[in-house]
Amino acid sequence: NITGRSGADVFGFESLLFQAVTITARSSRNISQRQWYWNLPGIEPRWFSISTTLIRSRSKQIIGVGCVIRDITVMKRLEGQIREKEYLAALGELSAGIAHEFRNPLGAIQGNAQYLVKELARTDLGEVARDIRDEVIDLERIIRDFLSFARPFHPEVSDVSIFKLLKEEAAFIQAEFNDQVFIGIEAEDMEGKIQLDENLFRQVLRNALLNACQVMNGKGRINVMVQSPGVMSGSSGEQSRQNWVIRIIDEGPGVSLEQNDALFKPF
């Protein structure tokens, strides 16, 4: 029961709510949309806004302070997404400039390095030439990644056998890690096909599987489970599943809460 207790006792002397009420009462000024971030142990962090207004009697005397508190967590999340899109747009413009300025000289360096690799293959400088060539190839790859954000994107969609694609990528990854990683695949429909851009989807799968291998330090098991569209049982009865579901589960430590927000940021 909070009847008869002070605001400081109920909300805490240093709380924004108590301070907002106190400032409004003492200064006779309303507070509008003051925001604060609430982060308590064991509870998902939330954003709130508080507005106060003076309550007056018919004779215009101040008899209290009214407060309106709104949970604006979703709004703040949307603002973050908008900023992220603005960042990506700026990154696209930057990437086009970088590609224009650097790609031509890199091509010349790569061509000359490749020539030196052949000419110096049997000398001590052959390894140096190969290092130069390989580093230039890496720089070219970085520029190509930047370009993917600058160009208009048009996926090349075709019917792709998802089980066949998964088997090929699993074989590639296992060979990369000298068969110290085992990838098991379970599929409800081994003949099923999906309409997608095969090259892009291969890249997605390869990145996910490589990341899984890296967090396991190159040893362990990865389970890949494929669920085809169909009907599955839910807590409320039969529910229709319209999409394919691919789950990749590794034996690594998982992703920390701090890393979750950065999962889909480029590079």
C-alpha cells in the first residue's frame, strides 16, 4: 500500500519519475516527453518517456501533478533501424567511390604481381611475389564486397534442390577443415526444390557453416535440419507452415547478448 507514502519512498529519491514530479511541482512547469533508459538485472532493457502536467482546482490552485508514462522501446528500435538504413545508404555511396578510385590501379598491381610470380618462381623472391599477389586479391575481394552495396540488386532466381546444395556445401566445409568437422543433414523432403538465387544462398550457407566451424576451433559436429512447408502441430492445434525452415546448430559457445545487435551489420 503506497497511500500516505512520499514519492521518494515509492520510486526512489534519484528516480527520474520522482525528479520529474518534484520539478513540475516546484517550478509550476510541465515536462514533455522526457526519455530514460531502464536497465535492471534479469529484465530486458526498456525505453520510457514521461510527461507531467499540473493539476489545478477550480480556483486555479495547484493540487497535484499528473504523469503519463509511455513504453517507447519499439519506437527507439525503429529509430535505430532508420539510422542503420541511412548508414547503409552512405556506405553505398562510399563504396562506389572507393571502387572507382582503387580498382584500376589494383588490377595493374595484380597483373604485374602475377607476372613476377611466373618469372621468379624458382628464386627466393618467388614467395614475396606470391604474397603481393595474394594480398592484392584480398583487396579486390573487399572492394567487390563494397560494390555489392552500391549496385542495384537483381537476384537470379531458379529452382534449386536444397538438399543437394546443402550436401555440396557440407562436403566443401569438411574438406576445408580436414574432416575434423562433421556436418549431419536431416531433411524432411530430400527432393524438394526452392526458388532462390543459388549463388547468394550458397554464400549464406557457407558463411554460417564457416562461422560455426570457427567458434568450435575447427573440431566438432554441426547439425543441419531442413523442414519443408507443410502442417505442424502447435500448442493451439494444427498450424500451417508456409516457409522452408533451415536450422544450423553447432557445438560452440553461442552468441552473447552484446553481439546480437550486430549480427546483421555489414562487414
